[in-house]
Amino acid sequence: MTDQRRRPVPTDPRVRALIAHATRRGRERSTDLSRRSFLLGAAGAAGAAAVLAACGTGGAATSSTRAAKDDSSSDKLVRWANWTQYLDQNDDGTKYPTLEAFQAKTGIKVTYAEDIEDNDSFYGKINGQLKNGQDIGYDIVTLTDWMAARMIRLGYTQALDKAAMPNTANILPNLANVDFDPGRTHSLTWQSGFAGLAWDKSKVPGGLHSVDDLWKPELAGRVEVLSEMRDTMGLLMFNQGVDPAGAWTDDDFHSALEVLKEKISSGHIRKVLGNSYTQDLASGDAIAVIGWSGDITSLNYESDDRFEFAIPDAGGTLWSDNMMVPIGSPALTNAEKLMDYYYDPEVAAQVAAWVNYITPVEGAQQAMVAIDPDLASNPMIFPDAATLSKVSVFRTLDPAEEARYNGEFLTVIGA
């Protein structure tokens, strides 16, 4: 994802509609392998298989594949894979307070792993096991809309018993019935957020207002962009006057891709990364990026407000990440209890206060007032209609388009 640190539920119906639209279309913290994953893996047969999986060529679960037997009653364990900095932590970063509270309340142990760098590289690791209905080592995975759509379409997720999850009635109305999962029978939104421009204020004193500002000569070799195709390409397309949510053409996509190709080959862009771009910002190796809203808020807590985030004048992207239970998980009931717990408005507010992303839980904004009233005025956490008018959700791609555009993007970032 990523960043995080707060964002309750907007009350403006237009805001909710836009968030719903975003979920419908698909966010994507990663629509492609990270550059490093691509370079390391593509050389061998295993790498080639991962690349094919990332491009969407993996097959559906076999007809004989069934959900794993649920051993929740005898094995009180949930294994959760998530993005980095995507759950509330204590001051020294050694514990997750809401997770500790869940374990104490239920007696269910949770092993929490920040194992998702981007959607495609993660999917490339687990695709083969999913196809065979095997246990992938996680009982909850947290992936972006477009990847969630793929997982559900291929039969790689288990159906949720919503009757056993009463808090899930708190989901924002316009997130409750998305096109890739009608009725939310196989997924629940975790958080939503923006992709835009971020920079070190001491090194880029004039700030960034457009993607063109990233290409200033003085920034050469200090710029990084996301390995999430929909976010990076979405901003590049917006910069050329093309709304990524609209009916754009191959020519529109390729025109933006040419810009990316030239900036990578010239060395102006130093790296194409998933979540780990934040490490380079913190170290000073990168000073200007295409990044995620919550990440920058999180970095600022640790860096004395050193960075700034903005949606480009031309437009930015809006996305959502979703919790799902893989087909081979033996802990469906335990996983449902954990997912339901995070839909309690007070718990959701605790998470949002730390991660600074948009929470999908109705009532979390009111609960946030007791935690930090100032957060309610932050448009990156509680976006109003004016903020949301500046962003779009990358349009839904059919499987053939996804394979083609992802493949072309991967070729460029792996060059």
C-alpha cells in the first residue's frame, strides 16, 4: 500500500459515491512486479512463471478444488499478510495495539506479516498453490481491487458467512456492493487512499504541482515511481489530459508509457518500487516520488514533518485494498472473527488514526473525534467532495487488457 494513519467515514454522499466508484474500478498498489522482483526473477524458469502469473495468465482453480476444512475450533490461529505500515503500532513499533486487544478478547493468536510489496509480486508467489487449492500460509490476504477481482474470478477465495460477522453491516453503503464482488460475499475493504506526488520539502523547496515537475533537471536520478501500474500510469495519463477512468485507447496508454520508458532509460527515474520507496525517501536517496498518501503522513510522524504529499493539478488516483480468505486456508471462522473485529467503528478509528488512510467503516469518523479531533479536517484522511473531484479510479480492465498492459508496463520497468 503504504501509508497510513487515519481516515474516518465521509458523510457527503458524493464522497461516498466516489469511494464506491474507486472500489468498483480497482486500486492497485501493485499492478506489476516491483522492478527488483522482475529483474531477479525473469532470468530463470521460476521467474518466467512469476511474470506470466503477474500478467494474469494463471488458470482458475481446478474443478475439483474445494475450500479447505475449517479447523478454527481446534486451532486458534489466523495468519494475515498485509502491506507495510498498514496497521496501528505502538511508539517503538514492536506491537500492534488493536491486534493485541483482539487476541486478548478472543484467545485467537494472530501472526501478522508485512509481506506484500506489491500485488503482482505477491500473487506470483502464491498463484500455483491457489490454483491447486493448497494452503498458501496465510488465512487473510489484503490486495487491491483489481487483484481482488482476479482472485475472486478464478475461485481462489472462500465465501464469507456475513451472518456471523455483524459488524460488517457498518461498511459504507457504496462499498457494500462492488462489481467484482456483489454483496461482498468474498471480500471486505480494508482501507482506501490516493496516489499522487510527494517530496522532501528541504530538497524541493518549490514543491511539485504536476508530473512534469518530476522531470526538472535538478531532480535527475533522485526520482522514484510506483511499481503499481495503475497508479504510475494513471498519473502519467492524467498529465497528458487523459482520464484513466475513461474510455482511453491503446495510443493514450502507449503515449504515457513512452514517457516512463524514456525517464527510466535516461536514469532520471532511479527506481520503480512498491512500498519500499519510503525507505529511499527517508534515507534521502530519493527526494521526489509518485507515492501513496498515507505513507507520507506516516513518514512525517517519524521525520519531523519533512515531506509533503499533493494530488497533481491534472489529477490523481483513488484505490482500495481488500481482505480475503484464500481457498486453502483452514481458518475461515477465525479469519471472519478478525475481519469483523476491524469493522467495529472504534477499532476502525484506532487504525485510521495511525495509518491515515480512508476507512471503510461507517461511524469511524464519530469515533475518531474522541481520539484526535484534528484528523477530521485532514482531506487526505477524510476527503471532501472537492478533494475527491481531483481523483479517478483506473478503469476496470478485462483479462486480455490486463495481461497486455501489465506486460508492456513490466517490460518498460524491467528494462
